[in-house]
Amino acid sequence: MQLLSKRSLSAIFLLTICFTAMGQVQPSAEIKRAIIGDFYIQTGMYLERNANGTLADFQALAPQSVLLANDFTDYSTSNGFSITGNTLFSVMVGLQFSDKQRTYYKENPVVRLGFSYFTGNTLTSGVFRETQVPFDTLTSASTGQTLYVDSVTIENYNMNYSSEQLRFDGSFIYRTNPAARWSMFTGAGITAGLAITTYTDIYYSKYGRTDTRYANETQSSSFSYSNFISSKSESFQNRTTFGASAYVPLGIDFRIGKDKEFWKRTHLFYEIRPGINFTAIPELHTVANVSLQSGFGLRVSWD
């Protein structure tokens, strides 16, 4: 048998080394379980339907108030409801998660996490009193018709319980087609946090009015003149309150560019968030109000 040539031995040696090296190659490293794929910044309006409080509620919220120490026996409660609007500001990041094998990142859902700041009126109330007294009586020399002049005084007390809130904001977002230039999204979200500051405001105003009426008329319809008389206000700090909400994000997203990489990753979006807001008032109880957040935002994606 002929011995192998030096060239053949060299080839076998190289092949052996190659196969050995291939057998020692480790599989590709798994991707991370989650990555930050988006950055969001949003500003807009926070609307809240204020709960109707009572005079007793605000006397408990502001026990040192001089205005609320008055006698309100003959005052009436203001009816109806009020909606207040204040600025909303949010900063968030979007997390994308991998599949079970950790081979790629899923487009849906995206988990948004961040913080939102807003100011809201949680509780409102109001009482008023209208006092009408005869002021003068005039008789026409030509017709003999009698004209009565009444002096009317209106006093109003308006009360608001408000707070500045900084809350953790988290939501699940599902998009129709994240790769498209236009897309729509929805999901579910929650917020929770403590108030930066909480306060009770009390406003008092007094107006005067002169009414004229003819004999046998119960309503003034001829002449009326009103003027401002005086006003006072008080403001008191309250204990720190805890707030939380649940909402449904609904929005539309627009990718600014089609060609340049930077603008392809930059999006404008408009979002509304109908929901329910809960505020735990230490001096009273927990209040639940219907709320609506809306605003425009900027989203930058780098996935």
C-alpha cells in the first residue's frame, strides 16, 4: 500500500481542523426579552366631570375658613354639574417583546411606560342667596300707572378641591399596521400616583341689581341694572391625595417621511383617552369622575 503523500496528509489535517472548529461553534445568541423601541412625548387637554360636593364637605376640607363659618340657613345649593379642563403632559417609552424562541420582536402589543402630569378639579360645590327688598315706588303723572323699584342682592359661594398630579402611566397598544404610513391604534391603560400639591379654594362674590316692575307683575321685565359690590377668596393646603385611573387609548398615527431614515422613524399622532378617574381624599372619601384626555404627540421609533 502506498503511503499517503504529504499533500494528502495536509488536506486531511486541514479538514479535521475545520470540522472540529465547526463542531465547537455555539448557536447564535438569543435576542433580549424586551427592548425600548419608541419614545413618546404628548401634550393636550385633561377634561374631568367634577363631582358635586356639599357645604359640609368643604367645611371639613377647610375647617379654618372664615368664609365658610357664616350662617347658610337661607342659602340654596347650585344645581347642575361642571367640567374643568387643564393642561396634560406625558413622556413615555414603548417596549417591544420577543417571541418565545427569542428570534424576533413582535409588532403588537407595545407596552408604553412613563409619567403624566396634569391639574384637575375633583370636587366642586356652590351655594347662593338672592335677597329682594322694595326700594321705591313711582307713579306716572300722565297714565297713573305705578312702577315698583326693587333692590336685589345676590351672594355666591363657590368651592373647588383641586390637585396637581404626577402619575405613573402604563398601557398596552395595538396598531393596525405599524409599517404603514397611516395607522390606527387602541388598547387599555392605567395611571396611578400621588398629588404634588392639593388645595381647597373658596370664592365669595356679591352683586347688586335694581329691578323695576309694574303693578300686578311678579317678574321684572322692564328695566334691570346690576353692579359688582365685593369679593373675597381663601385658599388652603390639604393632605396628600392618591389618584388612579383606567382609560382606553384611541388614536391615529402618521409617519412623516417615506425616504429619509430619520423622518421614516418620526411620527405625529393624535390620541384621546376616555376613562374613569379615582381620587382618594384623606379628609373625606374616594371620588370617581368621568374623564377625557386628548392631545397631539410626537413618537420616534428606532427599531
